[in-house]
Amino acid sequence: MSKPKHIRTLADTEAQAIARNIRVSPRKLNLVAATIRNQPAGKAIAALTFSRRRIAQQVKKALESAVANAENNHQLDVDKLVVKTAEVGKSIVMKRFHARGRGRSARVEKFFSHLKIVVAERAEAEEAPKAGKNSKEQKAA
């Protein structure tokens, strides 16, 4: 008696990585995640490498994990991978208290986040228009 096999929710050309309980607020993490959405995986890793935000290194680690999952578990071509989604969610909130003047206290909330990155293999038909001429050159020709 074992558990039934988990049904795969992603397509065959997709792979994911999930980073849980990251010590940053979801609002700040979403700013970094927005920079890599719909980017080619190599370009997204380069952008995170040179980002000045503290959390960018953990996002890069999660993205590299998603790329490794795509390559090793699903036999996808790394050069064709694109960041399909980068979802940010709320996690726990630690409540702390900070001493204030006149015997009062103030509540300090320390937010945690979840990050889910899905990479997908780009189809050949989607690559061709991007490599071609831009729209102004097409109208002139």
C-alpha cells in the first residue's frame, strides 16, 4: 500500500523549482521576479548575477535549479529555455516587538515569501520572428 502517483500539472516541455520561506517580503521579491519573467534563461541568470538587490542571489539559485530540473529530469534543451512564470507568494510572518519611548512598544513584522519558477522550452516557430527584421523594416520592404 503506497500513495498514488502524483499527477504532473506541468506540460512536457516545462520544469519548475520552488523556493520556500525566503526571508524577504513578497513585495520586494516580486520586483526581482518581474525582471526575469518571459526572459530567456541565460539572459535571466546574467541579469540576476549583476543585480544589486540582496535577494537576487537566492532567486538566481532557484532559477538555476529549475534549469537543472529541465535538463536532468525532463531532457529539455537548456539553450531554448525561457522563464515562463515567476510566482511570488506570502509565507509566515514573524511578529516581534520593539521598545519605544515612554514605556510603549511597537510591533515589527518580519515577512517571508515563497517563489515558484517555471521554465519552458521555446518552440522553433516562436524563435524565428524575434530574429527577423523589426516591424518598421518589414513595412518598408
